[in-house]
Amino acid sequence: MKTTRLFLGVVLWAAINITPLLAQWVQTNGPYGGDVRCFAISGTDLFAGTWGGGVFLSSNNGTSWTEVNFGLTNISVYALAVSGTNLFAGTDGDGVFLSTNNGSSWSYSDLTSTYVRALAVSGTNLFAGSWGGVFLSTNNGTSWTEVNSGLTNTDVRALAVSGANLFAGTWGGGVFLSSNNGTSWTEVNSSLTNTDVRALAVSGTNLFAGTYGGGVFLSTNNGTSWTEVNFGLTNNIVEALAVSGTNLFSGTSGGVFLSTNNGTSWTEVNFGLTNTDVPALAVSGTNLFAGTLGGGVFLSTNNGKSWSQVGLTNTSVGALVVSSTNLFAGTSGGVFLTTNNGSRWTEANSGLTNNYVEALAVSGTNLFAGTFGGGVFLSTNNGTSWTEVNSGLTNIHVIALAVSGTNLFAGTWGGGVFLSTNNGTSWTEVNSGLTYIDVWAFAVSGINLFAGTSVGVFLSTNNGTSWIYSGLTNTRVRALAMSGTNLFAGTFGGGVFLSTNNGTSWKEVNYSLANKDVNAFAVSGTNLFAGTYGGVFLTTNNGTSWTKVNSGLTSTLIYALALSGTNLFAGTYGGGVWRRPLSEMITSVEQPPSGLPAHFRLQQNYPNPFNPSTTISYQIPEASNVTLIVYDILGKEIAKLVNGEKDAGTYNVQFSTSNFQLPSGIYFYRLEAHSKVSSKHYTEVGKMVLLR
């Protein structure tokens, strides 16, 4: 958390006795969650590497966490390793970084293959497994040597050390063995029927391999032969392995499993593990930690019999709503509540059977949560308990909610608008005239109800009984807001549009709006705030001009905004909730943005899961030849979305399944970029879920 520093001197007494005013955005203490990819343990220190949030440190078993990213220019961390007082971080696109002070500061370690997926230490040797094979450093990353002779598959996802043996697990090539620090490699795959190896673990003379779709395999002879050991392992997508004494733990896309007999049989140990996609495991004494995709870190002190969520504010927040002094955050891990402006958050998910919360709304003492795939839930006690209220709601992918008097409206992905007049007890579809049924946003003004869709804005003056289309030059509407008689539409890629006549006509109001991917609005008097993929912007003149108000805001992918008292809260992708006083922003002027991204990066598609379309964003810092291709789970090409030269910048590409007969399931999108400036080569793969 960043706060204003007060220097000692003649103001010493004041600094002690007066609470300092905030001078920038500050990250609130939650809500808990995040995309955790790896762990490392050094004494009593636990380090968590996250996607999009960098490295976090806990010295109290996860009770509290501190972001330790100073100097870490790439905050997508896939691998961590400890060697004495050295902490190494393998990143997604910038190689390896070194910290000698527990992450307080980092220095860059050059590596020709920059997409590091695994790190391993053996004596004074540091090995990095990357998409370009294995690299060795004998001087703490100051210099590296490629050690790939005999490594016929160089997409290395896992490394493990057993005495003088080094094992490399690859994507599609199985396991390789080197007994001479990588000077030469031998393929050791006999009877390994699945060669997509994501995890390796050593226990005595036993070597375990976790595979993507094939479960766990055991070798007792250094990989010369393998045996499948999957009895009771009901999920075969194994992303992590950990050993504690005679206990072997497997982290899968369906939770954690325990074997006490070297994999001969497995037992599911998921009680209390509210997020079950587990790509990281770590053991520290009697503590077992699980890192999840979207749910942050969980701790078990009894070998997985029960779990509790422990801290970590690196989470994606898609919705914010205020009720009295309560602020609620809807996340990919459910609903969280704070009553003290974010100093402390409480999970409020009891009875919420779907935790993918896209929308929140308040009506009196009723709190509604719209979920993607679970419909609408109602709480009458500030989230202490929830009840599903979906009768008549024929589409349960709810991405927007709005309250108008006693009416509750639900906007859905693929099902249009539904109306409930009895707090969700029953629903009626109200789509007459609504020609596009992916509804992202609502705005209410008197009898006027506006719906934002991917083809523009629609107006209903009769509670959705009928709709009239309102034209808009950029039609991908993600946010709507009313300010007096002004209606604002925030679009994806087109910025902000203003209508003063209920949508009859529109004008673009984007001058000095440096980022035109607008996801959220908040209105305070004559002030309008826009949350974008480039942070928060303010206009005091109805969009005639905009000012960036991002000071201190290190997480600038904004999904949600909410006003509570004198503060503005921002919900971010991967950075939790941030807070800033309104008065400070209204009087401040900040420097214009640099405009160009600093790194190659492929973002997670949004929304995810999706149906029938989703948006994939990517960044290139240099002019490059770019391809972006979608594949099915078997590797078959589905669609080539991009194929050609692109200037440096940020791009958004929509993938629609309307022209394909694709079943529900997992799909992959692969970005390749060859820089025309520095000859750098970038490759990244993302995973998305189509949900019919």
C-alpha cells in the first residue's frame, strides 16, 4: 500500500497527532483473491507469484500480505525459487529477476528466452525452464548458458532436482533427464501415455509427473519407466504437485487431492476450498498452501481436510455497490463486504452457489448479485446468506442489474432483459424490439430505461415491454450513466458518447481521453468519472475535456467504480479495490500518459466464460508481425483473428462463435509477435471457456 510520506522536522508533533490526508489512490486491504501461479518459501517467509500482480510476501502464514514489486518491471510471475538469501522470479516475457532483500527491490537478469515457466536450484546452479528450453546460470542470473543438447522439445513447463539428476517436464514432449547439469538430455518417456507435463515432484526415489488431462504418473527408476497412478483422482488436469513426508498432494483444475501411498489411491480434500482451480501448492512445516486462479491463497493445517482463505488482495473486481455504510465488491471469487472503507473485507458468500459475480444492485434492504452461469441471488442481511431467485429466468448468464422503483431488471449474455416485480421471486422476459440480446449495462431516468448492448443503446419507456433502438457510431456499449438530462455511453474502443435527448442523437466526447476502452462510470454532482483500461479519467464539463486521475494507481485495468461518502472506489482486474478522496481528484491535474505499452502482453479474454463472443486484448511495444489464432483443446485451428503487421500499441480483437458450430468447452488463443525493430519474438497462450 502506498501512502504519503511525512518528513520529520518542525512538523513532528503534527505528524504524530494528525491523520495525514491521502494524496493519491491507495489499495484497500482486499477483497481477497487473485490469480496465483507459484509459491516459494524461505524460512518463515512465504512468497506468492501472481499473474498481473507481481510478487507478494507474507511472514505470518498468509494472515497479511505485502506487495514486493519495486523494480519488477513484469508483474506476471510464473515461477519462484530461493537460494540462500536470493529470491528469483521467472516472468512472462521478461526473463528472470533477482531480489537479495526478500522482494523489497528487484534487479533484471537478462535471458534470451524470456517466457520462464519453471525455476530450480541445485547447489550453486540455477536452472530456468522456458518456452525456449533450459538455461543455466552459475552466478545468480548475471549470465546464462543455453543447455538444450538432446532436449527435442524446448517448451519446458516444470523442473525437478533429485541428487545429481535434473528432470524437465515439457508440453507435448514428456520428461527429459540430465545427469550433467543440462549439458546433455535424454528422453525418459517409456509408458508415459500423456506427454503434456505440467508438474514434477520428487519423494525419495520416487519421481511423480503431473500431466494435463492424463493425471499423475510415477517412476521409481528416474524415468526409465512410468506407471499411471490415478485411482480416485477424479480430475486429471494436474497443475501442481507437493510432497510432505509420506503425503503427496495434487493440485488440479478441480481442487486438491491427497495420496498417502505414492499415488496408488487418491482422496479429494477440498472442504472450504471455494476456488478449485489450483495451479500452485507449497508445504511449510504443517502448513499446506494452495494458490488458485481467481481465489487467491488458501491454507490447510490438517493435510487438506479443511481450508481457509488467507489474504492476498490480487483479485479481479467486476462490480461495486454501496448500501448505507456498506460497500460490496463482486469478484470472480464471490461477494465481499467492507464497513470501513476497505480497511477490512469480509467474505459474504454463504449460499452463493456461483461465485462468478458480474453485477450487484441494491433495493432497500435487498442486495442482488448477478452471476455468470448461476443467475440472480438475493440477500436480505448484507450478504450473510444468499438465496437463488431464478424462477422464469431462462438465461442465467447475468452481466447487468438495475433497480427502478419496485422493478428489478437483469441484463443477460445471450438472453436479453428480464423483469422481476417481486424481488426475483419470478421473472418475465421483456425483449420486444430488442434486436441484440447481450445486455452489458443499464441506466434509469424516470420512466426511461436504457440498455447498453454490443450494437448500441436501446430505450424502453414501459418497463421493457417494448424497446426502441438508439443509434450510436460505436456500438460496443459497456457502461451507461445519467447526469441530470445527460446520458453517457461508455464503449469498448470508441470512448464516451453523450446524448441530451434520451438517445435520439449522440456526439463523441473524447477530447484528451487517452484510453477509449470504457468499462464503468460514476457520477458526483457535475463530475463524471470514467473507468477504463488505462485507469480513471474525470470530466467536469460533460465530456468536453478529460483529465487523468491515476496518481498512485498501479492497477489501471478498471472494471467498476462506486461512490461512497467522500471517496471514489475503483474495482480493478488483478489489483483488488482502490480508494481515493473525491476532493483531491476534482482539484488535481495529472500528467498525460506516455501512450505506448512498455511490454508485449496478451490479456485474459473478457468475458470469460463467454457465449457467443468475447474480446481478446494484446499489447505490442514495437512494430511487429502479429498472428492471433484460436485453437480447440486438440490443437486444431478454429480461427485466425490477426495476421499481419501492427504498429506499437494496444489492440482489442473480438472472437465470435456465431459462424462456427462449436461445443461448450475449453479453447486456446495464441499470440505470436515478431518485432521489426529489435527482432524480439513473443509467444503467449491464453485459455478461455465457451459456455453454451
